Amino acid sequence: MSRRFEPVACLAGFLLLLASAAMGTAAGAATSAAAGTAGGAASAGTAAGAPAAAEKPRPGGAPPAAGSAARAPAEILVPETTGTDRDRWLQEGDRLMEAGKYDDAAVAYEKADRVRPNDPAVLAKRATLELRRGNPHEAVTLYGRTLALQPGYYDFRVGLARALAADGKFDASIKEWEGILEAHPVDYIVLLGAAQTCGWAGQFEKAIVFYERLLTHHTNSIEGLLGLASVLAWNDEFERSMDIYRRVLAIDAKNREAKIGMARVNGWQGKLAEARRMYEGLLAETPDDRILLVDYAKVLAWSEEYDAAIRIYERVLAADPENTEAKLGLARVVAWNGDLDRAEQIYDAVLEEQPRNRDAVMGKIQVLYWGGRPLGANPNRGGEDAAPGGGLGPDRPHKPGTANPPAPDSAKSSGTGSQASKPAP
């Protein structure tokens, strides 16, 4: 909008406009910086664990890969900064990281680091980026440097605990969470992080304690309730798990993760008809959901509907040829259906890419055993001296030359395919 100024007021008005523009620029920068900090705070409350859309890792595994579709690790908070070259490069790095341009973001953060070397805020941003890029070991190193410069800073300690978990160092991560809890005993983020990490580590009893402690102070936390229900199921406390899932649905009747959890628990208990009914209802809403399709195929296989299960696995692999869980599931089912040669070929293909995949190693051992073939040659093409686990026999008694499937609960808790047969908490 144009304005008219009287001649006498022109100069004063012009100077006022300049001052206003300068103030607007400064306010914009401050707002942008505050928004970045607030965004970090919101993300810090996000669990580093896996989302409803993806399988969580099995016990003894690692959390979902940083930056994966499962859930990107939360950004840590950094102290507020002022308008310097360092801050400009930090903001540029943040923008690029959120856009998924990780290499460009790394360049921006490196420039910020050159402006002010060994700045904890810059190091923390670099650590966040490394988690997003799937480099948790490097993130652990960077968080260690930030804490050496700024000991005890809450957000840096939270970031370190998450990075340690992502790096598979569960005991160290749990110890870090417990240390933070000494200063923040009812903190939601810390209690949730501790509970999730214990679940990933297979320390189910300890995970349950942390979840219950969290829910004492945050009664209707959906994330806490879902986590507790999942861990209870892993701990074979099926009825209690189902009760928690029902509690979630009482709060949110449309909660999809609770419905999926109930379907899985029904399958693990051998309530296959009910599990099938629930999966079919969920798939009617999202027919191309590969996670659901894989779970549904397992239930079909446990129901000894092998051809139907094989068709589902093949459908998943047609859309996602690198889906390891679908490959392992297909190998198990074709073996149970008596096609041991094809099962061996599938296991070999997995081991070619992942020589230490435990489920593929144990699956191939069982296929050889069921086929009456010698076990002297290690099926692990990675050259390991012995397959992990030590067991060579099948999950249940079988006829020579045939491959009987394990019962659903057996497939959940023991033997070949056991860990791949269910999501981790």
C-alpha cells in the first residue's frame, strides 16, 4: 500500500521505515531461531524407536535405522544463539537436514564448525545429522565431545543415550538413561527412552518397570501404553497385553497400532481364526500395507494354508524385492510345504547379502537337517566357525524328509524363524 507523506515529514518517515525494516529482520531471525529450538523440543519428545508403520527390532537387535521410514531420531535442543555466521550456517544445515539433503547439511554444519570450532551446539547438530544418516557410532563420538565441553547438559545426555541404543550398545544406553533419571525422576522422555531401550535389549522385566513408572505419572500416554502392551506380549503375558491394548482403544477407538498388536498377540497364542479376522479387517483398509501382509502370511502359514501364505509373501516381494522378512517367511513356508530345495535357495540368497543373519543361518541348518543332508559344512557363507544358537534340530518332532511347521507360540519364542516371526517391543 502506498502512502503520502507531507514534505516536512518525508525524512522522518523514511528513517522510521528503515528502523522498522531492521527490527523486522531481527525479529524474523529470532523467530526462526526460536522455531528451530521449539522444533527440537517437539522432536526430543518423539521416541527414537520405531513407529506404527514399521516393525521394531527383535530382542538383541538394533533400533530402527536412523533416518528410515520407521522414525527419524529426535533432534536435541541446543542453547539459543544469536545472529552470527555460525548461526546462519546452523539454520541452513537445519533446513537441509529436514529436507533430507544430508550431505549438503553436513557441509553447512562443517562451515559453522569452522567459524567456531568445538562449539557444543554445532557438535550436537552434527551428532543429530549422523543419527539421521544412520551413523550412530559417529553420533556417539560427537555427543561425547559435546558433554566434555558442557557436562551434564540434559539434551546432550538424551542424545547420547539414543545414539548408544542405535549403535546397539544397550547396556551403556540404559546406564545413561538411569543416570539422567537421577536428576529427572519423572521425565517423560527419559522414562520412555529407558523403557524402549530395555525392550530392544530383551530386558523385558526391566522395561515393564520403566513403562509402569512412566504411566504412573503420565496415565493416558498412548505411546507408553502401546510400548507396555508390546513388551508384555514379548514376555508371554498375553492376557495382560490384551488388556492394555483394550485400554488404548477405550481412549482412541481407531488406534491402528493397538488393533495390529491385538491381532499379533492372538496369532502368537494360537487363536488363528481371530487373528485372521483382525488382519483381514485391517487389510481391507490398507490392502498394500507390507507389514500387515507379512504378519497375515505368518498366520496363514501357522494355519497350514501354505499356498495362500506363499502367494502373500510373493506379492510383498514383487513390490519390495529386498524385504528380508518376506524372504525369510517365504523360505520357512516353502520348507514346511516340502520344497526344501527352493527354501535352501532363498536362504542362500539372504546369506549372500547378510552373511550373519541368524534366522537365515538357522533356517538353512533346519532345511539341511530335514532333508537328511550332512551338517558338516557350515551353511553360513560368511565363514563363521559355527552357526549362532547352537541348536541343530527342528522346532518340533517331524517325519524324516519332511518339514513340519512349529506351533504358533513355538515360532514366536524358539528355533528357526522365531525372532523374525514377531516384532520386537
